[in-house]
Amino acid sequence: MQINLSQKERMILEDGKHQEDVCVKKYQSFANQAKDPNLKQLLNKLASEEQHHYNIINELLQGKKPNLTHSNQSMSNDQTPATSTANNMSFNNPEDALLCSDLLATEKYVSGFYDTGVFESANKDVREALQHIQKEEQRHGEELFNYMHTHGMYNVK
């Protein structure tokens, strides 16, 4: 089934594609800079998920109904490398904290972008795909927050 996109939907998707490309590159770059091996693993996992978002948007732009499932999502939040051992709590590196803060701010921005896109899309398939991506972006933010919180980088008072 061919999806027909409005001009507005096409613009939203083009912007989303650009945002996802930036996210993939940012996660990959930050994974290479991270000191903690568990953080490296988390960031590489999130980079893979951002690449999947990019692919979803690309399929929509080609007029195809996208495949929303991603093979790397079998790991639940409780099993992520960020929270896997209590031993991690002692590892608090200022460089890693800066990387995490930057990525958390990015996830907040991207999630807001998708919120607007959901409300401005008339096509049901586009809305559902954007809602799916937004939910995953919020989970990414939660995973980053959990890593930061368990490593003393984000204190909740």
C-alpha cells in the first residue's frame, strides 16, 4: 500500500530524518568518547535504535508503511548495561557526565519535536510511526536518566 504524504507531513519527516541522522552520529561519537564500558555499550545500543528511527522515516518518505519492530529491543530497561551492577555506582567521570547531560537534553528536544509532528500529521500511518518513535525517544531519555542517577550524575531531591 502506497502512503500519500501531504506537503506538511513530508516536511516533518524530512526534519525528523535530519534529527535522527544527528542522533545516530552523536551517539556513535559519544560512545567512542565514553570512559565507562557500560556507558559505551548503552550509547551504542541507543545509536542502533536511532538508526532504526531513521530507517522508519526513510520508508515513510518513500511512501511505504514502515516496519516498527527493531531486533535490538529485546533488552528491557532493567537489564540495560547502565543499571546492570551496583559496582557501577562508584564510576562517576565528569567527561561521561557531560556526554550524558548533552544526550539527555537532545532526547528532550527530539521527543518534543515528535510530539508536534504527531499533532500535525493527518495520515494515520505517519502518526502511528511518529508516536512509536516518540515513545522510544522517551525510553532513551529514561535510560540515560537511570544511568546518570545510579552513577551520581543526576540527583533527584
